[in-house]
Amino acid sequence: MKYLILVLVAFAMFGLGYIRMAPDNIALWHVDPQTVKRGPKPNQFLMRDGDGDADSPVFEMAAGDLSQAFHDYALSQPRVVRLSGPPEQLWMTFIQRSKWFGFPDYISVRIVPVDAGRSALIVYSRARYGGSDLGVNQARINGWVEGLRRLEAANPAAAQ
């Protein structure tokens, strides 16, 4: 029994180590949310007009300003790093890991200019592991959009 427990603990530690240390393939995870095809699992959330889970919000900010604001806001969140794409490209992918086990979620964002002073946000957030995310990706993106709305309201000069 003692050896079985040791084997199970070792297996669990190896599994958690793999989850935290598995390489992040940029070609696989840095996808364009404007054109991506959703997978069959419910562990994802797509914010895109037409065929997404929610329509893209439009901000009273130029594309470059919104991209920089999203970049800065995302990196201010716990356990978030940028995987690829600088804000100047208007297309970025971030990784946010869960607090206890370090499960990665990938958040790809594209900023699309609507006109000179307005831009739309297209976001695809998905879990790497598991079949369900229990609504985590949707809650994250809705929360980030709310946070960006607060920044937009606090800084109307960015809208010009």
C-alpha cells in the first residue's frame, strides 16, 4: 500500500510538472481569432461578430491605443504572460495559468479598426487541457472587457 501511494504521488507530480513545463507551440496557439475555426470542445470562448459566442465590442479608441491598452491590461492580470505578437501588430496571444495547478489557457486577440477613432476587439480564449472549462474563459474575457471599458471611461483622451 505504501508503494502504491508513492507511485501515485510520483505520477501526480510528474503530471503537474508536465502541465507546467510543456512547451507552448507558437504556431499552434498563436491563432488569428478573426479567422479561427472553433474546436468541438466546450472549453473555449469566441468573441466575434456573426459566429462567436458573443459579438465583438467596439471601443472609442484608435486601434493602436486599444491594442496597447489590452496588452497592458492583460499583463496586469495574475499569472499572465505574452506568448507572441507585439501590440503594434494588433494581434497578440497570451497565456494565463490557473492558480493551483498551472493549467494554461490561451487568449488570442485581434484589434480591428472600425474608423479613425474606434476599434473592435476580437478574442478567442481556450483551455489547453480538459473537455470543459466551467465557464472560466467566458468569465475571463467578459471581465477583461469590463476592465477595458473602465479604462476607456477614465481616459477619454485615448478615444481621440
